Amino acid sequence: MRLSRAMWFTAALAASGCATTYEAKWDEKPVTAPPAAEATATATAEGDAAWEQRGDKAKLVEAITKWEAAFEKAPTAELAARLARAHYLLGDGYYVLENNVEGRDAEYQKGLDWATRSLKLSAPEFTKAMIEGKKHAEAITLAPKESVPAMYWYATNLGKWAATKGFATRLRYKDDIKATMLHVKALDENYFYAAPWRYFGSFEAVTAGLAGGSLEKSEENYKKAVELAPNYLGTKVLWADFLCTKKQDKATFKKLLEEVMAADAKVDPAIEPENRIEQAKAKKLLAEIDEKF
């Protein structure tokens, strides 16, 4: 039987090896070149138009290219956060479905770099504290509500990036990611379709039996995320993939993924592309059900 991602984490306790680190350059000044207003506006608008068609992988790549060009001319925290999200979608969406591990991991790294830029621009007190040597878990509480997008995509990309580097790296950043998500949750529990609740559903499942996690709390968090944002299909996909495999609950695994498959991806046009990707993930997981249970 092939291990699921959640079960792999348990097995990884027996693994050894050196941690890989991500060193954010908090003391490096962001780009401050005088903006070329017309060219910047054009690149941003073209990126926005491509993003609206991100259900097509080529259009997503086009959006990233246009937005990166716009950022170089006029850097903003908002644009950097959007780029962090876009790179994450490319990696965790398209490349995951293509089984392109190298491409997936590279996108997590790029998403993390852009989220770092966004934090530096939107959270000067946090950045100052990091430069002064404060621990991330302590400093992140200085980030304002305006930094919620930067914090969320930072933690999300860091978590996925760390997971690709092995157990030691994942353990190294666990507390920083948790502290960041707790701060996001305190500032805006509904951000990105109840994302903080969704995250802690997965966190509790993965750490159950290892580092104080709880399967009961995992389910509570997933249920809350579904209650707050029932139209975001990714919550049920994660619920099935992390909690159901950890509990070896085949019936609920199948039920959740079949609900995702049967859902109307267009019920919320703002996330139709993401929902279609989640339906493709659900289909892939259902095809692997006999390997997981």
C-alpha cells in the first residue's frame, strides 16, 4: 500500500538527514525604481486579464510574466502577494496534477520569495524585528491586517516548500508557519475562503500522534472551514487526503471526494478555476483509493 501524504509524515519520524533552510533577506531593500506609469499600468492590466483566464495554464503563466514585469517598475505589496498566490496555483495546481515534482517545488520556492517581498513592503515593523534578530513567531504578531495576504501565502508556500525538503526541514519551520497562520486567523478568519481554518484542519491531522495534533480538532477545523466557505471545494479535498487517510476512514474519503466531483464549480465565478483544479485532484485521489486504504 502506498503511503498518503499524511501517513508519510508519520513514517518520516524514522528518517534522518540535514535540514534545508530558507533564508529570507529581510535586510535587503525592496526595489524602489521610479515607476514608468503608463508601461506599468499596461503590464498590470494585461496580467489581470490573463489571470481571469487562469483556468488555462498558459494564461496563468502569462499573468505571472506580466505582473512580474509590472512589479519591477513599481513594486507594491499587493502585486507581490498576488504573484505569491499565482506561483502557488501553478505549482500546487497544474504541476501537481501533471506529477511534475521539479516544477511544483520550484513554484513553491518562487511563491515564497514573492510572499517575502510582500511582507517586507507591507509590514515594516515585522521586517525591522526580523532584522534585529527576533524570532519569527514573535515578530509576526507585529504585522498589520493589511499584511494578511502576504502572511497567508508566505506560510502556505513555506509549508509546501519545507515538506518537499524532508522531515527535518518541515519540523524546523512548523512553529513559524503555525504562528503566522494563527495571526492570520486572528486578523481575518475568513481570508481566502476560511483558509486559516482549512490550514489547521490539515495541521492537526498531520501532527496527530507526533507533535500534539488532534484528529478531533482536525475535523472541527475542516467542518468550520466548510461552514464558512461551502463553495470552496479544496477544503473537502484536503479533509479526505489528510484526515481520512490518517484515520483510514475509506467511506468518508469516498463521500467527500464524490461531493466535490458532483459540485457546481461555477457556483462562485471568482474561484471557478481553483474549483475545477480541485475536482481534478478529487478524481485523481478517487482513482488511488485502493492504494490508500
